Amino acid sequence: MQESSTKKSNPMVVVAIVALMSFMGVLTETSMNVTFPALMREFKVSLSTVQWVTAGYLLMAALVMLTSAYMKRRFTNRQLFVAAAILFGLGDVICGAALNFWVLLVGRLIQAGCVGLCTPLMVNIVLEVVPQHKLGTYIGLANLIILIAPAMGPTFGGAVVAFASWRMIFWGTLPIALILMVLGSKKIKQYTPTQKQYAFDWTRFILLGLVALIVGLNNLGSGAYISFIVLLLLSIGLTTLFVKKSKNATKALFSLDVFKNKAFLFSFLPYIMLQFANVGINFLLPNYVQDVFQATSLIGGLILLPGSLLNGFGQPVYGWMLDNFGGKLPLYMGDILFTLALASLALWGPHMGVLGITIAYLIFAIGRSMAFGNSVAYGLKHINQELQNDANALYNTGQQVAGAIGTTVLALMMGSVHHPGYTRAQNISAGSGWAFILLVILGLIILGFFHRLVNLDKQIKQTN
């Protein structure tokens, strides 16, 4: 067992460094969304293939996050951070020098390890050093840095494509990653002792890895319904086997006991649904305005900027609302704004123009951000400390998988209409309309989960 550091000075400086490294990963992820048309032209690949740049990245990040509960107990904060920085830098070099699409994809999969390690590490450090009654505010502050990336990413990516080459997304971020690695190796401390855990559970990890791969492969089932059904049944079978093995597991991965906590379940499900919608919309809208309104890639990135800035900078305020007013106000208000914005896109999308889409996304981003960060903070407040690392691993893994599925599903829906009498713009508009309707339905389902969550909190207070 390794002794923990007794120096707890400036823990938020440490959180900020880790969050900035995760920010870099999210920045490159969201930057790539607006480069799809350029990548399709350069590498001669289809939209369903090129979206793996995002979907594959998110799935790989999810697999790494699955190990975060084990990693946190086994390795020091500094070791995890340096490993994440190395993976990011290596991915930058491979992607920047890629001569074909598949090399680019390999680089993105390697780079996903950065977000997979840093995002859970950031929250785990907050859980170690912040009192529970301030958890919402501090998680909001930490998320602020990461959630600015979706604001900067599409704009950064659009500008790079417009004025240089998409490769500069990677060469431009490499020096910053190296600087953060040096800072982190000096500043990051250990607040709890590490442990030599029992052996890592490779069997369960491989089972979940296969499930993630199969979920990703579902996007290849466009029109191939038999293949889709076979893959879906195989995924269900592997998941069932994973749950069965978890009941008697003696090796380390994460504990499924956290699902017995209703507060976790009723916060986890809306959390991943909100992420499904967020990553899907961040992919769909930049391409929507380019295809439907013939906007440039730069404009496609800029439409997300106002909403994403408020998404990030609003995080401390939304967390403060949770700490001071409880869950009902930010969760209900956030979901209502989220759903109303999507309903406007479903009803009037083709007639809104670029400005209207920008305003709708602004409202969507405020609502989603208000509900999203508070879902995980609210859940963590009601989970025993010994299970918080496991819960954090599942929150982070769930959001990555949901994001990958969101990109895949919305990409398929966007291109699902092929009416012979329609122009390409009209077909894209019609397919996107169905995607907006799906997200409105999700918003209503999320409201139901939040209602259960708030009522559950009342029951706990009455019992106590």
C-alpha cells in the first residue's frame, strides 16, 4: 500500500490541470464533427464510415472509463494523468500524419484514452477533497473547463478547415498537451492511498468490449435488417453473460451493486439520454445547416458557439442551484428548456434559417447543461462513499457509449429519407425531422425519471 500525500493545498489547481487535459480530448472530438465533408472528399469514404471518427473515439473512451474504478485504486493520480497525456500526444502525431482514413481512425482510438482516463480522474479528485454540501458547485466548476470544448471545438474545427487543413487540429494541440503533461507531473498529488488490488477482471472487460463493438457495428446495418437483429441479439446475450459473471466476480473491474441504489438509477438513465441527445445534435446541426441552408463549414461550427459557451460557463451556476435549492428546480427547468428547443426544431426546422437554428441550439444547450451536470452531482450525493468510484466509472462510461450511439443513430436518421421527388436538402431536412422528434420523446421520458428522482429524495428525507 502506498502512502497518500498529506499536501492538500490548491486541490482545484490539480482538478483544473486534469480537466484541461480532458478538454483537449473533447476539443479534438468536437472539432472533427465539422470536418466530415472534407474527410469524405480527401479519403473517398461515405458518411456512415467517416462518422466512426467520432463514434469509435467515444466507444474507446467508454472502454477505458470502465476501468477507472480499478485504475483509481491501483495507480496514483500522477501516473494516470501522465499516461493520458502520452496517449493524447501519440494520437496527435498519428492523426496529423495520417495518409489514409484507417490510420486516422487508429490515431483517434489511441487518443480516446486521454478522455477515458482524465474525465473520471477529475471527478474522483473532487470527491476526495470537496465536502458533500458543495459537490454540485465544484463539479460544475470542473465541468466548466471540459464543457467549453464543445463551444470551441466546432468553431475551431470549422476555422481550421476553412483557412488551413484539418490536420492542424492535431498539430496545433500537440504543444499544449506537452505543456500540460509537464505541469501535471509536478502539481498532481495523491490524496488517498493506492492499493494492490486483486487481479483485474479481463473476462468481464472483454465481454463489455465486445458489446461496445457490436453496438458500434449496428450503424453498418443500414438497410441490412437481418444483420442488425443478429448483432442486437448477440449484444444482449453478451450483456446477460456479463451480469451473470458479475454476481460471483472475485477480480476487480467495478461493482454492479450501485444499480441497486434507486437514486443512481434514476439519475444515470436521464444522464445518458441527455448525452445521447447532446452528442447527436452536435453532429447533426453543423451538417444540417451545411446541407439544408448551404452554409459553409465555418458557419456550421459557429452556430454551436453561443449555446456551447453558456453550456460551459453556466455549470457553476447550475451546480449552485442544486446545492442551494435542491434538485427539483434545475432538473425540471433544464429538461423543459431542452424539450421545447427540440420541439421547435421538429416543427419549424427547415424554415428557421441559420439564425433560428442558432437560437434553438442556445436554448437546448442551456437546458441540457442545467439538467446534465446536476444529474450526476445529485446521484453522487446519494451514493455511499465506497461505491462512488464505481458509480463515477459507470456515469462516465454511460455518457461515452450514449454519445457514440447518439452520433450513429442521428447520422442514420439524417440520411434515412430518399424520396425520389426531393432534392438532397429536402431529404436531409426530412430525415433530420424524424431525429428531432425522437429527441423530443426522450425529453418527455427524462422528465418522468426526474419526477421519480425528486420524489425518491422526499421519501429519503421523510424516512430520516
